[in-house]
Amino acid sequence: MNDYKYISEENHKKLTKINKPEYGDILYTRVGSFGEATVIEESIEFSIFVSLTLIKPKHKLVDSYYLKYFLNSPKVKQIAKNTTRGIGVQNLNVNDVRNFEVALPPLETQKKIADVLEEAESAIEKRKEVINLLDELVKSRFIEMFGDPFGTTKWLIKKLKEVSISISDGSNIDKKYYQERGEVLFLRIQNVWCNEFRLEDSVYISENVNQDYIDTSLRTGDLLITKIGRFYTKDSSLGRVSLYLGENDKANYSNNIMRVRLKDEVLSEYVNALLNLDDYNQYIRSVSVGGTDKRALSKTLIGDFPIIVPPIELQNQFAVFVNQVDKLKFEMENSLKELEDTFNSLMQKAFRGELFN
């Protein structure tokens, strides 16, 4: 399901009389995930939400793509962050956006800068596509080897709790114990994604604190499942599953996450791949409980997840394949990091006037 929202034709006409989005205009976020700019590249009829600002560049003075990259530059994002106001959800006022000072080299130089940055950004997107394709390769291999997890009668089916040593909630560790760097990684819901961990916004705890919460300390091969999130959004935090492969007792996890520690009859790589299948993701959402928007998973619901259990020899064959793909994925992710570092360096040079002097 997409994240589009729709309004009536009558309301659309009223809104577009005031501000009609056109090709080459820029949409800029002002609320929540603020400070992100994108160029409108399609001539389609749409209206914009109140959290967005529509910027109509004076094309004789500024190139749309140059302005997009300028607004997305680290320096301007920091200015935007320092300018935000509000309790809870931070936001930018439209007048704040109007008062941003824009560096304007000659128009031809702007276009050259935009072209260089667009080429670098395109390389990043292509590398991300390769990484996504590797994830899809694992899913395809799973179906090829084991079939539809909800439609097959070939394998024994057990509940997740039957193939688990334990299924455990995380710890509610006081924020005063958080450290920017430390001995033990403390995983929160924003760090656990589908078959990956994102650690840009990560915190740590000390060994001593980890000992106080040793029951939720992680071991290699533990599965983590996020328990809450919005039901309809594409990148919802509801029911994301990832596999911890770090050292024993070098990570812990929050109470919005469930840990599954498996018995020997199933391999963690196998179960992780199963729970990350698209059909299984839909199943997880379907059994969640709560309101029409925000939903949750309980220990009971997670324990009742159906798990097909093929012979351990087949699971081992699949795990070997997954490990091979993971090695390639690791190389691609390192390459992606290098491309992102290069892009950020180019951004800084571009808006310090160090490109095309």
C-alpha cells in the first residue's frame, strides 16, 4: 500500500488556484522530517500538504536542481535545524524558509555543480538498487527451495514458540545511561529494519549497566522483531525482523523490540529469511492489534507465528547461500559508504565555492 493521500476534485481546484505545483518547482519539508528538498519532475495534477512548502524558482537566476542540492546541503540543513520551533514535532515557519540566504554563482556554474552532484547521487542510487536486488535474490532462493510458506504441505509446520528457546521483551533502560560511544550497543526500534541494522542514530551503555540487564543481552544468532508502528506507512516500524550477528553480550535492546532465541532444529539465517518474505510481512501486519493507524505485536502473537520446518540439511544449504550473498552485500555496502562520503565531500566543496572556480 502506498503513502498517497487523496482529496476531492473540488478541494484540489481551490488549492491550486492559490499555488499550482508545476514542473521544475521544488517541494520542501517543514514539519517532522524537515529540511528535505526535491524537484517536481512530472507534469501531473496534485495538491500539497500543509507540512510542505512549494518553492517556485526564478529560473533566470537559479537552476532548480542546484537549489535542491543547496537546500539539502549539510550547512543549510543545520541552519534549518537551528531555526525550528515547537514542542514535540519540530517545524519550520514559511518565513524562515523565505529568509534562507542562497549562494548564487553564475547560472552556468550552477548547472555544472548540479550535473556533478546528480551524477554522484545517481551512482549512490544504483548501488542501493544492487543491494536491494541481493535481498530479492535471497527471497527468490527461499521460495525456490522451500515454496510458499503459507501454501505448502511439504514441510512440518510449527509455531515460533515451539522452535524457540525463549521469546523475550527488551529492557526499559533509563536514557541517563545512554552514551554516544561505549562498550555495549543498545538497539532501539529505529535501529532495527528489515534484515538490517541502521546505526546512524545509535546509543551505547556500559558493561556495568549491561550486567544489570543481562537477561536481555544479545547473543550471535538472536532474532529481533519490532513490536509497534503505524499500520499503513511503507517504512513502518511494525514487525521488522533482523538477525544479530555480533559478539555475545556486546549488544542489548529496548522494550519496543522482541528477541527470539531459536532451538537447534531451525537455523537463524533460515527463519530470518522466512520472516522477511513479502508475504510474511503482510501476515505479520494482518495479525497485529490496535487502532486503525498504530498497531502492535504481543509476545503471544509472535509466539504463534507459523514456521515451516524443512530438514536441517536443506536449511544448511540455504544458509551457505545466504552467507555468500551477505559477503557480496557487505562489499556493496562498503562501496556505498564510499560513494556517500564522496557525495558529501562534493556537496561541501560545491557550496564553499571550491568546484568550478
